[in-house]
Amino acid sequence: MTASSDTTPALRLSATSYPGAIPGVALPAYDRDKVQIGVVHFGPGAFHRAHQAFYFDQLLASDPRWGICAVSLKSPGVRDALEPQDGLYTLAQLDADTTFRVVGSIQEVLVAPEDPPSVFARLAAPTTRMVTLTVTEKGYTLSAEGGLDENHPDIVHDLAHPREPQSAVGYIVEGLRRRHAAGLAPYAVVACDNLADNGWRLKAAVVAFAAKLDADLAAWIEREGSFPRTMVDSITPATDDALRARVLAATGLEDAWPIQREAFTQWVVEDVLPSDAPDLASVGVILTDDVRGFERAKLRLLNGVHSTLAYAGILRGHETVFEAVSDPALESLARELMTQDIIPTLTAPRGLDLAQYAEAILARFRNPEIRHYLSQIAWDGSQKLPFRILGTLTETLEAGRSIDRLAIPLAAWMRFIALRAKAGEAITDPLAEKLSALGVSATGEAKTDVAAFLALDTVFPAALAGNPTFVAALEKAYADLA
């Protein structure tokens, strides 16, 4: 039976059907019946299934202790899609030659509001040694200052009803309380959302929550708990009907919720995991004592150049990153920014070759299968550019090197704002109202327009805005982009 049959419906992906997938599809290299659940994951959305679950799927080939219990804190959507498939799904790795893999690491999907006792049982099980999370930044229930938000509705509820939690923090603490009472070691808690110092912030929130309930429990978590910082990276486009049809054609099996991502994937974990943690390094996870070094490299080399291509690319009529980096002038700009301007400001952490990393980034940008829209990358420039570009520029300026190229993305952002505002198009940015006014009033004359933008003190620090070398470089770049 194949997907080409017009009269016979395709088989649904499941434990019984997946061995019959079309040859060439990668299948689980282990006996799923022998897999134990050793990981509880909160937030089994697309990124988790494209990323952490993929790594554990590889690990299970050599160590069957690390199957995943996936826990949704809100929606039953993932459970409803994967339960008829016995937790199996297809991962399409998008590149010049796209490959397909059936992932079998998710052994169970629970919906927390429907079945809290089963979630608690998994958290308290002696075989559970790791809890991972992809719950987005807001799922950490942190305040603007970075600590536990005690006024968050979920936290208010959970402190009043700690045995009936709604938040990720509440579930983590209740699970740890049960382990402590049973004399078990705490599980390692691995935050996998790209939030600076994510593990440290989560530990502080968990300890603060526990301290409201039990000082001894909080002290035990503080003393014994492992909350490594991490960094994750892989572009994961949303699932759509086109992907479902493509997976059906490639595998011969119907999959209700396949996942797609670029071939490149990276998982960096602070090397503080306990001795009984899974051997993540054996499947390509980078264990390091310098997560911040990896974050800094990603922020400046990947995100900084992304923003550059977004604004300069839109000005040159391009729609996607692939189109922009296929433009010889922009490809040259991106490469020179990386090699001549950004890398000199970075100290490579152990395990990262910056030149190779830069080339890998350019290769990702050239991936024809990923349609990453420049307009989306261009959102929120007033928040992104200070972190992605201004740090590099300031250090370059202090070192006495040329900042001419580093001024280009800033000037292109200003031109982009003027272009959008004069066309009457909405600007997606926290400063949208101010930026629209600046864009509408822009004259095209470099000195006047640049001065108006530099007055945005939430974007440009006064010391930088008043630096004659910086102002001259920015005015030149702005004029050149006319």
C-alpha cells in the first residue's frame, strides 16, 4: 500500500505501521518496547519535537533509559494527534536534499489539567532523572526584574493550592517535594527556551516558590538541584498541509502532526549535570562551562547578520533570507561583517570554531527549503538592534577599528522605517508610534534624519549618539543607501 493509491487510503503512522515506511526513511534504531521513561518534558510543541526529542531519539539507540513523557500544561492538541500514532511522528530535515525520520522517543503524552496524578507519578518516579522545558519565556512566570512573579495568576493559584498546580514552576516544585519526601535525588531541570541565564533564573524562581511553602525543601533544592543554563538553535517552520502531503508522499504513511526544521541543530548545555544524567554529548550536545560565550556568538554572528540582511534586503526588494544572501552584494556584506567586524570582538568558547560557525550560518541562510521572511526578522528592531549590533559596534569603536560596515544595518533600519511609514504600512515594534512619526517626517537628508533617530535614547545610549565617529559613519551609511 502506498501513498500513490487512488482507492486505498494510506495507513496512519503507528507502532505497527512504521516498519512499512517507504525505503529511505530513517526509523527508530531501537526496540521501543524496551524503552523506559527517564525524561519528563513540559511543552511538547514543534520545537521540542524537532530538537530535544530528536537528540533523545538518537540516544535511545545506545541507552534505553531516556524515553520521554511529554506533558502539555494547557492544550490537548499534541496528545490528540500523537496518541493514535503511539507517540510517533515524522521529522522532515529541510536542506538541498530533504530527509525524513520517524522519531520514537516520546513514549507518552499527558495533558496536565486532565490528569495531574499521572504527571506527579512520572515526576516522582525513581527512573525520572531529567525534566526539560520549552514553555516560551512567559511560561517561566518571571517578573520584569527576572525573579518569580508572585502576582502572576498561575503562581497566585499554585501557592494557594500547591498540590493542584497550573504553572511549570508549580509542577516542578511539587515533583521535587514528592521526591524529597521519598528520599530520592532531585531530577536535573533543563530549561530549553532561549532566555539569558535560563537555568539560573528558573532555579531562583523554583527556590523562591518552594521557600513560600517549605524552607527545608527550598534549602534542599538550592543545595542539591541541577539547573544548567542552555542555548538551543534550529529554525522550525510551522506544520501545514503542504508538509503533511509531503510526508505522506515520502513515507507512505499518514501523519497528523509531522514536524519540519532545517538540517542544522545545536544544543549547548552547561556542564553541571549530575553523574547519572543522560550522555547527551554522545549524540552531539555541546557540554560547556561557557554557555554565555555560545550565546554571545549566536547573538552577534547569527542574529546580528540576520537583522542586517533583513533591513538591507528589504531595501533591495528581497522577501526571504535565501533571496537576500543570494544577492552577491549582501552575501559579501554578511561575510565581511562576520569575519572582519564581529569575530574580532568574540572570544571563542571551548568547542566552538568561530570561522567554521560563521560558514555554517551562511550555509543555513542559503538553504533553499527554508522560507524565512525578512519582514518577520525586521520586527521589533528598536529592541533587537541594541543587543545584536550596538555591542559589537561599541567594542569595535573602543578598539579603534573601522565601524563603517557595522553602521550599515543601523542605517538600513532607519531607511526601512521611513519606507514603511511613508507607505502607510504598520510597523511592528514597541516604539511603533514614535518610529512611524520619525519615518513620515524623514527627508532623506542624512544629517537631519540620523539626528532624529539618534534622539531615541532607549535605542542609542547618549555616549554613542554623541560620538562624532559613530555619527559620521552612520550618516555616510544612510546616504549610501539612498
